[in-house]
Amino acid sequence: MHANARICDHCQRAKALRRYCRACSPKAAAIYNREARREAKAAGQRYWLEWWEKTYGEAALTKRREYHQMYMRSYRRRRKKVKAA
Ligand SMILES: [Zn+2]
């Protein structure tokens, strides 16, 4: 493939500078991390567990579940508010 004819890896629309286009370049780290998380999830890897265990030890899984329940609850509340407005 010619170096000057590359298309952005993310949006597949704009011409890439290197891997991403001008608009997607600042988001490169976020795009990469999202992909890495998706692959880890597909492979069944719990890469986050180590961090949670550092803080909560044995209770790590319970604490993480609680955190996500809280997060989703507030997310739905926020979304409801936006919809109502
Ligand atoms: Zn792009």
C-alpha cells in the first residue's frame, strides 16, 4: 500500500496522517484502549482484577460489582434527565 494513500484506521473515511486522520489522531489512545479492553473481554481476561485486589483484597469482585451497579444507576438517572429536558 502506498504511504500517501492510507485511509484512517478508525473512521475509514479521511486520509490518514500515519495511522489515523487528523480528527481521530487525538483520540488514538482512547481508540487503542477500547480495542484492548474489547479483546481482553473476548478472551475472558480480567485484567482489572489486579488493581481492584490491591485496594480491596478478597472483596475485590463484590466491590467492583457494587461500583458498576452504582455507576449504571446514576447513568440511567442522568439519561432520564436528559430525555425529559
Ligand atoms: Zn479518522
